Amino acid sequence: MGLVSSAVQPYLWRAASHFRIMKLAFEGKLDNDPQRYAHYVYPQQLDEIIDLEIKRIHGRIDLIQSNPMLLHPPAAELAIPDHLKLSGWPGSSGKP
């Protein structure tokens, strides 16, 4: 996950948490309190976020290939549109 923008990582972490909870539930290792696990929901925005990240990386590749001898500045961080931002994680002061 270190190869993608740091803005994408919270989405991947949430997806990984969701699949971990699903695995534990399948194995019968969770108690029967669905509310306790309500925030481990797959981030529906993930597909769009990945598409944005792919476009950002392809844009960077095109820039470098267009003038490989030029010293290019660091790549810009991925800008997440407001409608794709994650809601806060419980107990995290509103951070995704």
C-alpha cells in the first residue's frame, strides 16, 4: 500500500478491516452484537478513489515520458473530492 498516495490508504485500510471482520464472522470468532461492528463497512467510494489514483499515476508517467531529461518536481498528492471523503472513524476526532 505504500506505492499509492497517502490519501488512498485510509480507504484501503477500511476495506481490509471490513474483510477481516467478515472472515472472523465466518469463522464464528465474533460475538452476536452487530452494532459493535457497524462501522466496519466496505468503503463504497473505493472504486472511484482507485480510478482517480490510476489517472494521477498515468498523468505522472505521461509527464515523465514526455520529457525524460527534465528534472520533474515531486508528484502532487491525490485530491479527494468532498463527495468521496470518508466519514470519521468512531473515537478518532472525525478523522477518516
